[in-house]
Amino acid sequence: MSRLKRLQNIDGLLNVLTIAMNQCSLSENDAILLNDAIAKLNRLRTKKGLTDKQYKAEIVEIVNLFMNFFI
């Protein structure tokens, strides 16, 4: 996947999470999980030269945060 496509995907997800954080009333634990996911996405956005394997490993960590949020 090209870097431009990755950045577009990350930006889209960041926008959705930011809107969700502002419009939903969340428990303290849920807010912490979403803030962690946002922070990881922002760090992932700044990393350059990642291989697909490294990128996927980072995404797995973020998905795990989402799973904890929805459970």
C-alpha cells in the first residue's frame, strides 16, 4: 500500500474518532482507550519507511484497543 493511501486511511479514522469523542458521552475507561488509539494513529502517521509487515503490526495494536473498547 502506498504511503499516500496509508495517510488517507489514518486521517479518515482520526476524523471519525475525533467526532465520536466529541459527540458521545463515554466512560473514563472508554475515553482512555480511544485517546490511546488516537495517539497511536498520530505516531503511526509520522513514521516513514515502514514495511507492510511493520505497518500491519502497528495496526494490530490499534485494533486491539478498539476490541477492548467494544467489549
